[in-house]
Amino acid sequence: MIARLLRAELVYVLRRRRTVVALGVLAAVPVVLGVGVAASSGPGGPGVGTEAGMPRSGLMAASAENGLMLPVIALVVALALLLPLAVSIPAADALAGEAAHGSLRGLLLAPVSRPRLVAVKAAGVLAVAALAVLAVTVAGVLAGLGIVGGGGALLTLSGTTIEPGAALARVALAAGWTLLQVLAVGAVALAVSSVTDRAMVPVGTVVGGVVVSGLLAGVPSLDWLRPWLLTTRWPALVDVLRDPLPGDTLARGALLALGYLALGLVIAVAGTVRREA
């Protein structure tokens, strides 16, 4: 029963038009960035370090002729809002959306325990999150090598050069770390989805949470709160482009994401168990 339910959930989530559109939009992010980098650093462009006569962004300038930096930059850009939004939609539909359409009652009455039902819904969110991060990463590698160039080696922000194999390992590390952050966001959205019947509430909570977290992080009197805000750790993703790799900031960000992930799943299970059929 649980295997059939899991298979049906994955097929339903991955075949939805909004999922396909979201993956397409995410895959387009590194392509657009790559075209912009190539155009600005080409013969007719303003040259490395400037754009339209103004200083260019440090990361964008560093990515010129440095193709394997592009997927990491794309992950940084997508993690700011697009990836959280992409994962919050299936999380919202998982429970709140089912309740709004009246189909959740049948699932709650099915011969499957409610914690297992949450596990099935979480697997659907995990699948979308993994595909979303994979879309950005793969498109970033292809666009970086095909549009930006650089020969496969990675010139780090520290000025050292990393061979292609190690460079791809850095990209994989960035993708894995990003996936963990996105899963934490998905768990929070799933927790909210378990206590409401309106699918837009979890999505609004995630988008609002990302915006509010950024605002709170800029208030000096709330410095004590910054270490506990998930979004304040996201800039650490750039550290994969440094040599040697400063693993402490990445580790702290991963641990915080694991905490959000565990707490979100616990609340989601508790909220689903308390729901009336």
C-alpha cells in the first residue's frame, strides 16, 4: 500500500505542469547569466570588471572565461528566492492543497498511518527539490563550459586554479549544500501545510519568511537573532569558490538547515495526526 501510494505521489507531483514550468525557469537562470557574462566580456562588451562603464559584480566579473564558476553563481541567485518558491508549491499542495480539494479526507482514512502519509508527501517534495537543484546545476555546467568557456579548470576567488575533476567536486558540493537548504525550506512549508486548508498560506509563509529574514538580518539590535535565521547562512555558498575551502561556515549552515528540516517534519507529522478526517 505504501509503495503504491509513494509511486502515485511521485507521478502526480512530477507530471504537474507547474513543476515542469518551474524546472524550465530554473534551468534558464544559468543560461541567462552565462549569456550576460559572455556578452559583457566579449569583444563588443565593456570588458572584465565593468558593465556599461560601471564596476561589475565581483562574482560575475570573476566568472568571465571561468565557466565552472557559473553553476555556483546560478545556485546563489536561485537560492535567494526561486528555489524556495519552487519547493514551497508542492509542499503546499501536499496537504493544504489536498484538503482544499477534499481529497485529503480519503488519504487520512486510508489504511496507512499518518506519519507514513507525511513521509510519502515529503518524498514528493524531496523529488521536486532534487530536480530543481539538479536543473540549475546541470544547466549551469553546460552553459558555463559552452557559453562562458574556461576549459574546465576553476579559477577560485582566492586566485588559485583547481583542476576539472576537483572543480566539478566543488560544484557537486555546492549543489548538495543548496539541496539541504531547499529541503529545510520545504519542511517548513510542509509544516505550515499540515495546519491549514489554504494552499497559498505555505507559499506566502515561505516567500514572506525569506523577505522578512533578510530585513531582520539588517537590524543591528537583532544581531542575536541572525545565527538562527536560515537565510543568513545562504551567502556561505560562495565559500566553495575559495581555496582552501573554509568548511566551518558551510558546516554551520548545514547544521542549521538540518535543525529546520527536523523541526519542520516533526510539526508536519503532529499537525497531520491531529487533523480530523
